[in-house]
Amino acid sequence: MTEPKKICQYCGGDKFKKVGFSSNGKQRWRCKNCKKAISNFQIKIIIKNPNPPRYWLGKKRSEETIAKIKEARAKQINQPCSEETKKKIGDAQRGEKNHRFGKKNSPYARMMISLKNKGRKGKSPSETSRQKIREARAKQIFPNFDTKIELKIQGFLTLLKMEYVAHKYISEIEHRYCCDIFIPVQEGVKQKTIIECDGDYWHGNPNIYRKEKLTEKQIKQIFRDESRTKELEKKGYRVIRLWESDIKVMEINNFKEKINL
């Protein structure tokens, strides 16, 4: 049985020369093709996989193979799974039933993923992809839980017997997002209202944080808050922004004054 061919993890070259030892006494090699050093441990991993994928060796699929793959994929697209099948697939992939549960990628697998993703960094998604992302985000509930200050305001609204919707997705403006609390028109409320419970740190409360001390994240969030407020007001919404420090000491009478009830 012949020994499997050694392959460089960076360029796929198969010619090496010894370049001393590592700090733990392992043999190190240098690829004669790309001039990069590679450890003996990494070479052993490659030996265990003597038949790497075709694109590793610079080979391409034939036109006939590509045509067959396209035809097979077209059939899959035209024959979508039923809801029952989708549920079965989902159940089979959750938790401990998933064949990948508790497992980690091997060094070889990580290396393959890195090579496959090489060159993708910095590429912008197409307009079609962006539209699909927007539609998917519209169905998401973000965040997954209510903060303490949001729960307090929701409690006030419940005591006042007011109808409200938590984390409603606002799609009518350019900077679409999930608002904290949406109050529809009802008795005592003549205008659609949005209440934002802003954290002092993340939204840069000016009563606590000076302008010159704000971080880059805080500056960006303040810009988003101001943009969304202007866009919402143009669409006929009334926007009430409450600071975390104010909500913590707020009583129900103070809240009624804030929203002019």
C-alpha cells in the first residue's frame, strides 16, 4: 500500500522541505510552492484525508456534470416539501437528535471551511438577497425577551387598561425596526403612539454621558434613534422616548403625565 500524498493546506502543493522544529519538538516543514511553514501535526491531518475535494487540486466540474446538478436542483425547487415533512425535518435536527449535537469541527474541516470562504469577505449582498433578509427580519421578534424597564411600562399600560403591542415591526419607514411598545388609536388615544424605553448607556443619555465621551456605538445608536423618530413623526406617529433612569423611579401618575392621559 502506497503512502498517501502530503498536501499543503494553503496552496495544495505537494513538495516540502524541513525547517527545524517547533517549541514542543515537532518537525516543521515549508511548502516549496507558497513558501509557507506548516507543522508536522497539520501534515498528519492531511495524510488522513488522501483524497481532498476536486477544487483543492485545481480541477473543475465538466459541463455535463454541471448540467446534471442544475437539473437535479430544479426538480427539488419545483417539488417543495409538505408542511408535515418540514416539521419532521425540523424535529430531527433539534437538540440531541441532531447528528452534530455536542460535536466540534476537526482541524481539517475548519481548514476546508476557511478555504471555501476565502475571497467572500467584503462582498455586498445583491438587492434580491437584501429583500429576502428584510422579509425574514420582519417575521422575527427582537429582542427575544422584555427588559425590566419595558415590563414596568407594560405594567402601567395594563393597569390603565390600554391596548398595546410589544415589539411591533414598523415597516412604513426607511429605517425599519421593532419598536418597544406600540399603542393603537383607542379611547383616550387619538394618535398612533410608540413608546421607546431607552437604556441610558446604549442610547447615550445626555444627562449622564457627555457628548465628547460617547463611544462609536453610542453615536451610531443616537443617529438611528433620531432618524427613526423623524421618519415616524412624518408618517403620523407620536413618539415618546423614556430614559432608563427615569423609568426606574417613575410612578403611574408620572407616566400618565408623560403620555398626556
